[in-house]
Amino acid sequence: MKNILLLGSGGRECTLAWKLSQSPFCGTFFIAPGNAGTAEYGVNLPISYNDFEAVKQACIEYKIDILFPGPEDPLVAGIYDFFKSDPKLKHIIIVGPSKEGAQLEGSKAFSKKFMERHNIPTAAYKEFTIESFEQGIAYIKRSEMPIVLKADGLAAGKGVVIAQNTIDAVKAFRAMVMDKQFGKSSEKVVIEQFLDGIEMSVFALTDGTNYVLLPEAKDYKRVGEGDTGLNTGGMGSISPVPFADDAFMKKVTDKIVVPTVKGLKAESIIYQGIIFFGLIKVNGEPFVIEYNCRMGDPETEVVIPRLENDLVELILSMATGKLNEVTVQHSARAAGAVMMVSEGYPGDYPKGRKMTGFDKVRGSMLFHAGTVVKDGVTVTNGGRVLAVTSYGEDIKKALAKSYEIAALIDYEGKYYRKDIGFEF
Ligand code: AMP
Ligand code: GLY
């Protein structure tokens, strides 16, 4: 039996909590800080996951064997290295890379250079700083539009601008580099070619040598129907992805997944954990848009329900370098998740709205994101409130079921996109 501490408080963590707690190998299970949903599967601890000292104390007090950071921040900030350099903590299995490995997500420039070294298909790019500002402007002026500008560091999903013309591109570049729009994160900017295609997400769990692929997914990032309006953390997701057939996935494996895992090993970058490949399919070929060092949200809400293996067993195989002995079983059923959000999201939104209808739910899964229990009542506590995930013979049927359930859950100002999966 393994005692587990899961870090995070979103729909991703609620889904992971649901899965981990089903394992016969799961001992005492904690989530920090968690939400109203995770409390059904384990004990929520009121600590911030960015407070490594507090996480350390919890790990010692509760004799934790496995630490699973859900979000990227603690990984990019080096929680792996913090644990491995402390004699009291270094025996703990961490599902996630070293600080250096997490740079695949934490620095766009690092990931672009990594892909270049290993011939991994990605958009052509150049990087610029304040010192090379004039060259950056010249580069924009001679580039084809649209063009993509990316703050080098973490920017809570807001650091990417797709500029349609030179004037907007120069404006965005100046705001990032000169006006430090994203602070240190935009001191360096990657400017890259715009790729026109359809996106999807692929997830590998690696032990540093071997890897297994989890079910693939597609998420819907825009707030409005027909993929319009502002970018959000994600309004829904589907798995499997209809266009990701065997031939395409073979290209993904051969051109992207294998060279990434081999590249990390060849460069002695310590990486045991999730590699999230944000991909785009252009004329039948896969390109990497971005790497992340953690699971996606809301992709997890469909990927994990379709994973038939025991997740704790997979983590233990990862820790012992034996993922080559594992066969991953993807469910034959499809899964579709609809994210219910608060009015106003992704802008300002109200909190504390009383939620009802949970007792009417049958046959679907509710993965809480922004919820909290106040005085015995579940209330909204975030922009993304709750993911409804259902299984079905195909994604249309799965989503139809999720929509039936979403109609039953109520709170003032509830909103969700009615067209997840619309293009299939
Ligand atoms: P990222 O944070 O790198 O994932 O970028 C956020 C979003 O911007 C992606 O999910 C894409 O929709 C879009 N994007 C990023 N890079 C490109 C690119 N080179 N071409 C087209 N779209 C892109
Ligand atoms: N759904 C995209 C992400 O988690 O980054």
C-alpha cells in the first residue's frame, strides 16, 4: 500500500483523485488543497502546493510514498529537485520531471531548441530579447502573416499572441519585450511560423527510458460556440480523437514521442512522469505546438476515464523503470466532457453560488473544478466549476449524455458550450 499526496485543485486533480483512490495499492490518500469533489476520494489538506516546506511537512507527517503534482507550477519551480536533495524526502516517488525536464513546458525557447536538436517537427522560429529588439522587428517585417508570438516563460495560458498583420505583431512584441507584459516570462520571446491545422493532445508516461501512451484527446479552448471568443482553460474535451487514426498515431510515435523520450535520455535530463504533446495536424503530418510536463485539463477528464490500467500500478512501474513490461488498455468506449463554468469566465466571475441537482445524476461522472463546501453546502469557487464526463459508444453519444446531466446541475449564472465535438 502506498500513501499518496496529489497536488492541485482543478478538474484534472478531481479526475486523478477518482482514479488513484480506486487502486488496491492506494493507502491513505491526500489532496492539497483539493476541492469539494476531491474530498469524496481522500483527505483535503489546506496547504498551497507552491509552498514546498508545507508540502514537505505533510509528506513527513503522513508518511507519503508518492507525490503527484497535478499542475505545472511546482514542477517548473523544481519540486522534484527539492525532494531529491533532501535525505528525508528523497525516497518519495514523484510523478513529474526534474526542474530541467520541466523546462520543456517552462521555457518555450528551451523546448524549441530541444526539438531542433532532435529533429522533432515544429513551427520554424527565432527567439529575441531586449538586446535583439531591432532584429525582432526586422524579422517580423519580413515574415509571412499571421505569425505567432510566445512569451518564453509561464504566463497562465495567456502568453501566446497570433497576430494577423505586421502592425499587431510589432505591438505584441513591444508589449512583451519592452513593456514586460508578462514580467520575467516575456523578457525572451519566441516568434514562430503560424501552422494552420487541427489540434489534439497526446500523453505519454515515461520512466526515462520507456514510455506508454495514454488515450489521446482533444480539448476546446475558446469560450464561445464554433470555437469563437476568448481563450479559456478549456470548455470540454473528447477521447478518442476521430482523425487520430493508426497511421497518424504511428507518425506521432515515430517522429515525436520516440525522439522526445530518447532526446531527454541522451541529454541526461531526468524525466519520470507525464509528457503532454500539444500537437497540430497539418496536411496529414503532426507538428508539436507545445510540450507540457503534466496532464491537460480538461483532457484528463476524458483520458483517465478511458484508461483501464490501475494508475498506481503504472506509477510504480514508472518508478522502477519497468514501463516496457506494461501494456496500456484504452477503453473501447468513447468519453466526452462538458465543462460548466461561471458567468463572466474567462473574465471576472462571481463565487459562492449554491449548486443543486447532484442527487439527480445517474451514470455519468462529475469532476469538480472550482467548487468548495461552505456550511455543508457545495458552492461555486472558480471560473471552471465542474466537468461532466460520460461514456458512450462514440463521442456524439457520450456528449449527448453529458449534456443531459449538465442540464440537471444548477447554479446561478451557469454556462457551458453546447457544441463540444461539433466538427465530428
Ligand atoms: P501554446 O501555449 O504554445 O499551447 O499556445 C496556445 C495556443 O495557441 C495553441 O493551443 C494553439 O491554438 C495556438 N498556437 C500556438 N502556436 C501556434 C502555431 N505555431 N501555429 C498556430 N497556432 C498556434
Ligand atoms: N487543456 C490544455 C492544457 O491543459 O494545457
